[in-house]
Amino acid sequence: MIPMVDLQRQYQTLRPEIDAALQDVLAGARFILGPNVQTLEQELAEYLGVEHAITCASGTDALHLALAAAGIGPGDEVITTPFTFIATAEAIRYVGADPVFVDIDPRTFNIDPDQVEAAITERTRAILPVHLFGQPADMPRLQAIAEKHKVMIVEDCAQSFGATVDGVQTGAATAFGCFSFFPSKNLGAFGDGGLVTTNCPSAADTLRRLRNHGSSVRYYHDEIGYNSRLDEMQAAILRVKLPHIDTYNAERRRVAARYRDGLAGLPVEVPFEDGIGVHVYHQYTLLTDHRDAIMEALKAADVACAIYYPVPLHQQKAFADLPNRPESLPVTEDVAARCLSLPVFPELEDATIDMICGKIRDALA
């Protein structure tokens, strides 16, 4: 079986280092906010080019904590994309605010800046773009809009670790960047994990309190917080993987280029790179009117594939009560009906990519 991402192979290449790091944690018996978490936060801040990197328990928590630290709450609106994993909008509801869904760009699948600006009201507190599938959103446009209307940007970088815009890492140039270390991510742990980045010292202090029951001094609680701390063992694993992230992302781009060449001339739309930022291909997602036929052929060949995401968020039952829920977002709905993601991971060999392209070619013959 060719999986969407081969975590076993990646582990085997790093096994001596990872096993040794885990043994060190076990021997030291410091499991919560220990030395690996502290050092990882310093290493992440340096890599991402930010003043503060605050780890937490998941990417979902990263979004939640960032919005809470920003003071966003009931009565506020946050403009975001409907074409993403539900965590993006869940976090907005967690703080009592309303997500405002606007349509996406038909080529990048990222939030459309024109639609964002048109949706701004007196209740808008933030724009929450997602760097979907590893393709950075149009940050120069979004930042100009945010500055013009005096709203903040909170970036969902769950799928874009290592992606850059004009040499700046996603999540490094706005109010908050929110990352996920879910195992399948470009930089993945062996369980859940998350990160919030900020260049504001007071916001960083708030985030550190919020993730730890509202406490900065043990048993003294300044506010109601949460239990959202990155596990020390996950931090140790991520410290082993972090030095390899640029190589991993370069290999994902190699895989994407091989797919692009192998699928040329077929009735499919391969991922589009707009040149605004460097795409790191967390997913390789194409568009096709023949999705079922391709999926059948790949399944018969023991090749995994997936639909990210079959039901846009504005059509989800969980958001049926939104006062401003749009009846239709046509670009999003068209993309959701035709998108298909193929296996993409650094260890995927050219011969396997060629075989997958051949199966797709046969299915479309």
C-alpha cells in the first residue's frame, strides 16, 4: 500500500536519534514543561524568525489560545475561509466570536483578498487566513487590507511550516501564527502538538499563562486558563526533526514537480503556484471532473488518495446557526466537488510517482 504519508519510513531514518532523545526524557523524568520544551521553543523562534514561540497541546489549541490572547470574544467577527479543516472556525466559536466565511481563489484555494475586504464590518476584529496545503496565502494583500481597516491577522499555519513569503516565514509577520505538529504535518510529532508565534512580549506572556491554567507562578492563577502544554517527549521528537525540515520541504517540492510532469496533458488541474510565496506541499491536491474514476483506479492499485475537504464549513451542520452564514460560495463548492489529494511525502520515490501518474492516465483513457 502506498500511503498518503509514510511515517514509518521517516521514523526509521531518524530512529537512533529519536530513541536516544526519548530515553533521555525517561531517564530525566521531567515530563511537563521540561528542558526539551524550553529549548524547542528557542529553536523554533530562531528558525521562524520570531521573538516568541509558545508551544501548546495541538494546532486547534494554538488557534484558540491566539484568539483568546487577542481579546476576541462575543460580538466580534473573524473573517476566514470555508475551505479548511473545521479547527480553523471551531477556534473562533470557542471564544464566542462568529466566523465570517468568504470565498476562495479558484487556483490557490486560499482565501480571496477581494472577498475579505468586502466582508469587513464594524464588528470585524481579525482576518484568519489559512495557508492551505502548504501554499502561502496572499499575505501582502491581506496585510494591506488589515492595516487599512485596523484589524489584526491571525495566521493558520498548520499546513505551512517552512513556507515563506518574500523570505519571511508564514506566521512571523502578523499578530499571531498558529502551527500544528500533528503526525502527518511537514514537521510532525508522534501525537498532537501545537505552537503560537508572536513578536509581542505581553501577548507571549498571556499565551504562556493561558496554556498553563492561567498561571505564571505555581498555584497563583491570574485568569481562567487551559491545560494545553506540549508534552516533553513530543518536544524531544520535534527537536530531532526540526533540523531536517528544509530538506523535507525540498523533497516535497521534488515530488510535486514529478507529479506535474507526469500528469501533463491529462484532463486534471495540477496545483498552481502563484509565486507570492514558496509552496511546501503539505498536500498535493489536483482538480478533476473524473474524481471517482481516478479514486477507483488508485484504490485497485493499493495507492491511497483523499478528499480534503468534501464538505465546506459554511455547509456544515455545526455552523447552521451562524447569523451571517452564506447560502452559497460557488468557488469553494466547485473545488470541494472536484478536489483530490495524492500521496506526498519526502521519501516518495520517482518510480512510485510515475506509477501513480500511469494509473491516473489509464483511468482517464
